[in-house]
Amino acid sequence: MLKYFFSLLLACFCVKNAQALQPLNIGAIFFENELDLERTFIATVESINTARETNFKLLPLIRRVSETDGSLILQREVCDLIDNSVVAIFGPSSKADSDIVSVICNATGIPHIEFDISQEETGEEKINHQMTLSVFPAQLILSKAYSDIVHSNGWRKFTIVYDADDPKAPTRLQDLLQLRDIHNDVVRVRQFRRGDEYRVMWKSIKGERRVVLDCEPDLLIDLLNSSIPFDLTGQFNNLLLTNLEAHNANLEVLRDNETFALNITAARLKMNGNFYNTNPWQQASLYNLDELPEQPMRTLLHDLLYDAVNLFTNALRNVSYSYQIRPPRVRCDFSEYGRRQPWAMGRYIHRVMLATSGVNNTDYRTSDLQFGEDGQRINFGIEIFEPLDNYGIAFWDTKGQIVPQHVVVSNLKKLRYRVATRIGEPYFMEIPEMVEQNVTGNERYEGYAVDLIKELAERMNFEYIFVPVADQQYGKYDPTTKQWNGIIGEIINNDAHMGICDLTITQARRTAVDFTVPFMQLGVSILAYEQTVEPKALAFLDPFRAEVWIYVLIAIFVISFLFVVSARIAEDEWENPHPCNKDPELLENKWGLFNTFYLTAASIMQAGCDMLPKSAPFRTFTAMWWIIAVIIPNSYTANLAAFLTSSKMVNSITDLKSLVDQNEVKFGTLKGGSTYNFFSESNETVYRLAFEMMKNAEVSAYTKDNKEGVERVLSKAGKYMFLMETTSLEYNIERHCELRMVGEKFGEKHYAIAVPFGAEYRYNLSVNILKLSETGKLFEMKNKWWKNKDGACEKNDDGDSSAMGFAEVRGIFYTLFLGLFAAYFLGICEFLMHVHSRASEEKLRFKEVFVNEMRFVLRIWNNRKPVSCTPTASLSASSRRSSNRTIKSSKKKNSRQSSSSSKELAELASIKVKKNGRVVKEDDV
């Protein structure tokens, strides 16, 4: 029994909850590529259900269709929703080309709410669309809004540009197009199609200062970029964007575009609160779904779909307070036997929605939500705003009133000057990293001119944007077209407020524009290639060719051998080895191969020799060799200095006069620049001759910029010189060690900032330039951009530039080091052989003799050396050496040798020696 009681209680509770939250199906039709709108719809319904402010629960039923589906597919999906007892149908968007949804809803009495733009309805269509309500602003009222904005701006002459493939555009621009019918001479109309060559259309209205542009947001950037070459984006141009989603076109990317300076205003639907600056997924906690791959771009359709769902919910809630809402039981069958009465409650809900007023109602995102009897939205607000900086200007309402939103916005904004310039080192350069990242605006550039304008902007409190000229020219007058090009042309055409770079003040330019006081003084000089050759390590061998050195070496060896033969056949060269012995048994010839080689080498090295020949043939032979030995060294000495200093020889071209007096080295200058004009307009003989030589050169001597001239000087390696201004010349010399300046500067010049005639800011610019000069700031900026940061081209000016350094003579030292190594190697080998010989003679170990010999070698203060390591060994060794020197030994010789050895033994009385592995004194021997 208790079990049945609890079951009954649970059933009652469920019935009560079911009555409290009655499920009601609402249908929606979306296209397959409208997943973001689908999420918005689901999230809005979930938010309403979560708030629990109604006595029903909305259950979304969604149907998806393709853009290629026809009216039959739409009819099938709508009927499927109606068969599932939906109480309302939302959509589809304006992509649908059929009104079948409105027709079926009208026949069945199901409320139909549209959230996208729709075609203007005729009288017959309104009869079949009585159940349809659109939250999108009515097209005719939008047309009136745009007309009011144009008139408030004071436009009398303008051009209307719109998409020819948009069938709703003529209705949206109806009031403006009517002005064309009245004033065809001042209001022009141009059409385009997606994918067309937009430049053709812009070219037809080249120079137009006021344009009304109606296009989709995704086309806006391309259209505006294609209009730049036709003088449509200048500072004095105005543009009105009529698409209500222009704020989603990412126009912020054009904010710092130096070629995009026109004044843009756009229109968007007025919102309740600051919805345009908040994230749609965070607004009102609508989007709390667990799985969202990414945040969608906020569009107007998201907001209108939100308002549509809330509009129906509010109407349904108001009805539910008085009536019980039952799901419709209608069929989508229009045959004679299947037709049923429309859903009466649906028509009542539709009338409640029409009577809903969204004025000052925060339940809706868009403001002033009201509808007419035909279901069109007749009340809304338009916000006029500046899309680049995204700030509001004014509000328009359906009464035709335009109320300023920010009255003092123009006063708060700094003056923004367009600065015309040209790319050229070191004044104005692109930063490679910024170019790779496609960065636009002032952050893309660096250089002396950039720093100077930055300093002036901080002192004068103005904003600026750099505009590099397309033709990369300074400014030259064309007598044919009577137009100026380059920077001067930009200023004359009012496309720039000032021009800065290495722009020289000339009399011709002063007739077209005005200049500030100069910020740099300079002249003209000659840029040349410094022909230097890196000295070789064996440069001291250059005076003779390789074959000469080979012949000299062969001659030394051959002559040394012939000296030996000549000495051996000459009787006078055989001498008594012991002059005291009057009757020697053997004669000795001192001219062995070592001695003759020494004599030959010493002669040719002019070092002299302490051994000289005695015989007449040998002396004759030697004298002839000495003749060769005198000629070769003197010839070598005479040529050595010239070869070592050839890289430091001064060029014969020392100034402009010596340059024009020769024909081997060509020269040129920048075409159309101030230096070119200096030579072409000068009456001085040398300058005029230089100009004629450049003008009549077979290969053009002129360049398009200084960079090309520097590259030509480097590539020609001394066969081309470039006439350029000294400031640019100094900059390039700092960065190219191969370059140098020839002669002194001539033709004084000045760089200054060009401004239009009558510019009120010229005086302030001049005053602040003088202040920068007085405080040394201009000097600091020049050092910053002219000095090479790497310091790789530091010039060594110490001492005479013709003096030779180590690089020129290092080969001689290499030869010395090689000779020292060879000499010491042979000496060490001879020393070791000597130690081994003494160890064998005196019956001692090699180590003992080596240590004793090394001790004596290290005692550099002792110049007297014992004959042997031991006294007894000294006697025997001395005897053996004496016997080896002579064939016959006399007793007198032996006694004299023994006496000499005895004296040496007396000197070693106090020296300890080793014998048989133990230490003994001399007395113990």
C-alpha cells in the first residue's frame, strides 16, 4: 500500500512539473554554412530556458538546407517542422530565393520571424505574408537614413557605387538614386560585380572627392585598395559606407596606411549598451555551451537572431499569462480535402509581437524595436561612426534627426600630417624584419629622416604618417606635361603636408614649394674605388720571377761543386796541416763541399767569408762569381721596395679637373638629382666639361639612385667614379672599406624639409630644427646613422701612409724562423751524436754524459769546458784525439798533450765526478 502511495505522489509531482514547464517546439531553418547562427539560436534558447522566467520550455528543432536547394526542398522542411507542432519558425536568411516559408506559415497560422534583410514586398505579396515579421530594418527607411546623412554632410556632388549583383541595393539607396535623376551632372552612379577589375570602375571617377559605397564587408578592403592609384584616398576625399556591417570589414588595417588618408564615415545599427566593443560569447551569458571550437566573428545577424528569439519569447510569455498555449495541430496539406483551419493562437501571438515596443527595453540588443502593420521594422536607430578608429560621431533616428555623439572629438585628435619621402640610405629605410611580417605604417621604417620627424612631432605635438613616393624621385619639373614628379609633386598636388629625405634646396624647387631652415649642410665630391692588394706572405720574392730564383739556387749548388773541383786541381790549395812540421807526410785541402757552399752563399748574400782561395785559377773563378753576386742582390734591392709598396701608390686622379682630363676612368651621377642639375646649369669650365662627358658617354653614366652608383663603383673596381653629395659619400665609405673620397668637396648645398606655400606650420618646423641644432641633437642623429656600428672600416691614420707594415715583410721573418728551426734541429742532432760518442769513449752511461753536458750548456757564464767527464778518461781521450790528428806522433807532442791535460785536471780538483756508480774525489782516482 505504501508503495502505491509513493508512486502516486511521484506521478503527481511529474504532472505538476510538466504543467509548470510546458514543452513547446520552435523551428529554425539555416543553411549548411550558417553553423554560427545555429549555435547562436541554440544558445539563446538555452539561456531563456535556464532563466526559468516562463512557464514553458522551448525545444529547438533545426533543419538545414543547401544554397542550391529550391523551393520544393524548403517546402518539405517547413512542412516537416509544422508536422512536429512547432509554435514558430525562424529563418531562413536572405540566401533563400523563395518566399515559400512565408506563404506556408501564412496558410497554417504559424508565426514566421525573419532576422535577415528581405526584398521589398508588393501589395499582392503582403497578403500572403501576413504571418511574417522581420526584425531587420526596413529598406525604405534605411534609404531615408542614408539620404539624411549625405545632406547633413553638405554633399552636393558625389558618386554612388554599389554591387550590381545585389538586388536589394537599389531599394536601400532609393532616396540617393532619385537625386541622380534630378541632378545628373552632380550625382553619378557606378556599378561593379564581384570579381571584376575594380580599377576600371574607379578610373572612370578619378579625382572624385565624395563617394557613397555600398558593398559586402568582405569586398571592402579590395575595393578601397584598388582605388588608391586614382586619387580617391587622399586627405581631402570623403567616403560613406552604407553596409550596416562595415565594422566587421577589418578596416583597422588601413589606419596606418600611408596612402590611405581619406575621411571615412559608416553606418551601423544602434545598440543598447556598448555591444560593439564586447565579445558576443560573453554578452548576457548567452553562449555557455561546453564545446565551442572557436569564437565566431560578431555579425549583425547574430544580434538580430537574438532579438527575434527574445521577441517571440516575450510575446509567448505574455500570452501564456492569459491563455493556455497548446501546440498547433495543423497539417501542411493544401488540397481541398486536407485543408484545415489555421492555428488561431498563432495569429494572436503574431499580433502581440507587432504590438511589442522595444524602446528603452534592455531585453533586446538593438534599440527602438517597433514594427508596422505589415510586419516590417519601422523604428530603429543608426549610429554614424568612424570605422578606422572605431568611435561614434552621431545618432540618426527615424524622425530624421541627427544628434552628435562626440561633439569635441575633432578637437581631441592630434593633427596628422602626411610626410612624403623616398627610400634611400641612411635617411629613410625599410626594416627587413617588418617587411617580412608585412607590417605597415611608421613602424616599417627607420633612418635619419624618421628620427628627425619623430623629434619634431614630439616637440610640436602632431601625428604623422610616412608616404614613400611611387616613382622614388626627389622632384623634377617636366616641361612637356608641366608637372612635377616625386616628392615635390606630392606636395603640389596636396597629397602630402611635407617632404623629407636627402632633398636639396634648389632655385627651381623654391618656385614650386617652400622650405624650412636647413637641417644639414653638404657639398659634392668624388666617390672612388681604393685599389689595394692584400700583401702576400712571400712578397719579398716578387722582385724576381720563379724561374730566376730557381736559376739562382741551381747556380749556387753548381758553383759550389765546381769550386771543389777547381780547388782540388790547384796545387796551391793543398796545405800542411801542421806548419811546425817541416816535413809532413800528408797535405790537407780545406775546400770541401761545405766550405765552398758557404763561400758561394756568403758571396751572393754580400756577407763576406774569412776563407779565400790562393791559386790563380780558383781566384779567377771566384771573381767571376762575385760579379754575379753583386748584380743579383742589387737588382733585387732596387725592385723590392716598388713591389712591396705598389698597393699604397697614390692614384693619379686627385680632383675633378684631373678626372675630366683623362679618358680611362668613367664617371657619372644621379639622373635628375640636384647634383645633376648643378653640373647641367653651371657655367664653370670644369663643371660644364664634366657634364658634357657624362652626357656623351657611350654607356649611360647616370644612375637611378645613389645605391646603384655605389654598386657600379664597387663592381668596376677603379674604372668608374661617382659624383655624389658628401653626406651620402661619407655614409657609404663607412660601410665599404674599398671606397674613398677623391679631392675636396665643391658646390655647397643644404637639405631641408619641403612644405606647401603658405603652410602655417613651416615656422614652427624651422624654429624646432634650429633648437635641435643648438642642443646638438642633429649631430647626435647624424653620428647614429653615419657611423658604422661594426667599426670594420676604421681607418688607421697613424704615421706615414707609405710606410710598410708587418704584412709586407712578414715573409722575411717566416724565412728567419724556418732557418732557426733548421739550425737548431741540426745543432740538437749534432749535440746528441757528440754525447753518444763521449759516452762510448769514456765508458759512461748516455744519461750521465747528457746531464753533465746540459749543465755546462746552461752555465752561460762559464766559457771554459773540460775535455772529459773524468780525469783518466781525459788523458786517454786526449791522447786518442791527438793521434787522430797526425799520422806520426812524437814524444814531444805526447808530453805537451799530457802537460795540457794535467793543467785541466788541476782545475777539476774540487769537482765531484762519478766513477762506477759512486761519487769520488780527484785524490781517489
